[in-house]
Amino acid sequence: MGGNYARYIGIGFAFVTMIVALAAGGFFVDGLAGTLPLFTILGLVAGFAGALYYVYLAVKGLGGR
């Protein structure tokens, strides 16, 4: 566990990046479609769900070491 700091920082960075990227994509689609909160909220929810799944897989992979 002591040598995995960089890996944990990478997991945290990927977590935040997924949420922000999908929310920004939803905001962009909302701007094109004129439905401001709809796709932004969907992007946030999808980003959070995807990020949680990514963290689950990453931490599961760390368990065997």
C-alpha cells in the first residue's frame, strides 16, 4: 500500500475527469438543443456512475498485490 500513492492519485484524477468531461459534453449538447439542464444532468449522472465503476475496477485490481 505504501508505494501506490501515484496510482491512487491517478484513480482520483480519472474519477474527476470522467465526471467533468461527461457533464461538459452534456452542457455542449444542451447548448445545441436548447434544453439547458437536461443533458447536463444526464452527463453528470452518467459520469458519476462511470467513474464509480472505474474506481471499483481499479481498486479491485489493487487488491491482489
